[in-house]
Amino acid sequence: MIAGSFPSSRPRRNRQSSWSRDMMRENHLSVKDLIWPLFVQEGNNTASKITSMPGVSRLTIDLVVEHAAKAKELGIPAIALFPNTPDELKSEDGYEGVNPENLVCRTVRAIKAQVPDIGIICDVALDPYTTHGQDGIVKNGYVDNDLTLEALINQAHIQVNAGCDIIAPSDMMDGRVGAIRRTLEMREFHNVQIMAYAAKYASAFYGPFRDAVGSGGLLKGDKKSYQMDPANGDEALREVALDITEGADSVMVKPGLPYLDIVRDVRANFNIPVYAYQVSGEYAMIEAAAAAGAGDRDALVLETLMSFKRAGCSGVLTYHAAHAAKLLHG
């Protein structure tokens, strides 16, 4: 790299005015880069605040439809749905996850009836439906990989039947992308995308999310036997390579900010869209910092989102999506 030397080289020349900064900007954040995760609950015309996520609520289906319309109006291309399943419908095997009339499927159908041209991403994992809070079926105290695959295949199938556009397996079971892709092809859902949670870490940043879907208080043990060790980077590239080989159309790194190095490495090694999930704990920290006067909320939101773009993200799942969209629209 040739950097030049002072005084012939003065990098501040390019930064001296707003028009010049705009012209020299290397990365650009757009509303089209945002995906808005929404939590859905049973009931009607009700929003339930999530204490650990200030400004975020669980919404009944009718209100989720309104939020989908709002997302469309703001230019946000897609939303991601996560259910708060009533406790009485949870079971050891997470059977409600494969019920075609479950909360997610009814929400997808309602959105498609009212806002047909917004993308809908559905999470594939059993933790919102199990009494033990694990992402799969537990056998002899261990989350059984191959038993879980059959449930995930069926879960993906009912979501696609309901109208889901992108299946997002977040469970981290081995072979699940290939199993789902083969099933979608066999059943002639050729155009349904798979956005694989390819590098999902066993992170301490998921706490508020588990409160939101009602699995936090139920979780028995941890998820370290299937989610990735935060100490590992090279392993993430192997996971991504496997998911691409099995038929993923895009991949995701989760969490976001603590793993920007992984995003960068995935972008450098694979020619595939890569997304990051700015998870609930990251959202809560920004809100806490702003509430404490430690930083300007708007600036914190936009700066963190830009960091994802700079690392190489094609887009970001963020609970700040609607707020960021309004800021980007000026």
C-alpha cells in the first residue's frame, strides 16, 4: 500500500466538506439492507412489552400485519417472525412446531393476505415449542441430531405451505440444510430460499430474545453441544462451506457485533450473500447506553449498522430496523 507522506498527502482534504465525504464514502447503508424481526403472540389487538428489550413488544397477529404494512411503506424488504407459544402448547418433542395451524403459520397467511409483496422469513428450530427450551428433541439428556432433523423438515414444510418465502434454520443441527433442501425440491417448492444460520454461536447475548419467545425460564442446561464455541473462527468457515454445499442460498452469522471478524472472513472466502443478526442483547445494550446518556441513540444505531456493511454484510436483522429506516429517509 502506498500511503504518501505529509505535506504532499493530506487525507483531510477528502473530509473537509459534506459533499466530499459523501463522494468518498466507501460503504453505504440503505433501507434495503434491513430485516425486521417481529415477535407474535396469541390474542387480538394486544401488544405486550418485553421488559428486557425496551421499545419492543410481542404483537398479536393483527398488529403484526400492521407492522408488516409499515415495513413495506418504509421500504424494508423483509420481516422475520418468532412466536411466543402458549405454555400449554409446549411439549417435550415440540410438536406444536409442526402444527399447520400454529401461531407462525396463521401469521404468515394473514400477512400474505394483506401485504403479499413483503418477504417473510421463518425460523426453523424447536426451542419456542419445547418444555425444556432446547432447539431439538432431547434423548437421554442430549439433543439428538438425527431425531431432530425429521421435525425440522416437517416444520419447514408447513411454513412454506403457509406462504413463507425464506426458511431460516437456526437450530445448528448437522445436515439440516441438506435435509430441508431435498424435501423442498421433492415437494416442488423450488423457489423457496434457505437462509442458513451457518455460524451461530453459544452466546451470552441471547437473553432478551429468550424472554421474548418464552423459552428462557424453561431452558434446561445450555446449548454448547450444538451452537458454536465463541473461541472458534476457522470452524465457522467449515460450517458455512457445509451449508452452501447442502443448498443454502445465503448464510448468517449470529450474534453480530462481537463476530464482525467472522462476517469478514465469510465474505472473503465465499461468493454468497452473508447476513448478520444484531441480536437482542446488542439491541438492549444500545438502548441502555442511550437511556443512560452514554451516547446519542440515533448515532449509535446508524454507526453499528454501518459496521456490518463495512465488514461485508449483504444485510442485517435488527430490532432497530423501523427506526433506522426512518433515520435513513431523513
